[in-house]
Amino acid sequence: MTTFIANAFSLNMVAEADLPRLRMVACAEPTRTLNGRFVSAVGHADTAAILGVPCNRVSITLTQSDWLYVAQYKGPRLPEGTTTLPYGASFSWVSIWLERDDTTA
């Protein structure tokens, strides 16, 4: 099982056969409760710094035991070098996973 933190989600992160089992739900900011037990997939250094996670440009593909927490930015486009969010900007978090396939059990 791997837990990922990312700042974007793409359907390419899931095998086509697994798309019907894809589940998403809003969640609270997870980085504190995970205590560093996650793989960062945040590839933009400034965004990673704001989120307090390592910058790590990797491609990921979710498997049934993986969890992905996505920080979705809401606000104006950030200029290069931004280290804090402007007034009114925020991140909302979504948890993404593949629902268990009981037909293969």
C-alpha cells in the first residue's frame, strides 16, 4: 500500500479497467496525520513548499491498496516564487481510492 500526496489528479493515474471502481470524497488536510508516511507527487517546487511536502516529479498509477490525497488549489494564478497563498486562495483536499472489487475475492 502506498499513500500519495499530489496537487492534481488525472484519469491516467488509474488503469482503464479500474475506472468504474474509482471513488473520491472531500477530506481534511492529511499531511499532519500522515506524519511523513506518504510519497509526494507534487511536481512544482513552489506548490510543494506551500503544502509543506517534498517536490517530487513522478508519474503514479493507483492500485487497489493505494490512497491518493489531492490538494486542489482555488484562487488566482500564482506567480513564480510564491511562498504563501494570496488572500482568499486556498487548497481543498480530496481523497481518492479504488473501491474493492469483491467479484475477484
